[in-house]
Amino acid sequence: MALKILDSCINCDMCDPECPNGAITLGEEIYEIDVDKCTECIGHYDKPTCVSVCPIDCVKPDTDNVENEEVLLAKFIRLHG
């Protein structure tokens, strides 16, 4: 499943440069994750780097965008060939 950044985000800028898919951008108020680009770092790392670097633990699974590992891997292949 894709990830999302909660409204409690403090815009610390830790997650954006860590995303290997370019899925994280600064929205109008907080950072946002593009579900079409988020692979939960499958194909890059063992676990999502945005989750690892967030100092306030505000990156959570997006229950509105449930995807299994196979779908996430296919998305990685589409993004990176």
C-alpha cells in the first residue's frame, strides 16, 4: 500500500530528499506523497526511507490506496525500467 503523510507533519524536509522515486513533494501546507510514485521503497531498500527518517512518525500506510508487494514491484519497474 502506498504511504501518506499525516497533517501533523512539521515540514522538516527529511523525507523529500530520501525518496528514491521522487514521490514526495511540498504541498500547500505539508509534504505529500504521490501514490502513483510510491513503492514503499520496494526495489530500492528493505523498508521505506521516509518512515525511517521522519522525526515525528507522521508517515503512515494509506488505507485508501492498498497495494500488495507485487503491485508495488510492478510500479517500481514502470518508474525505473
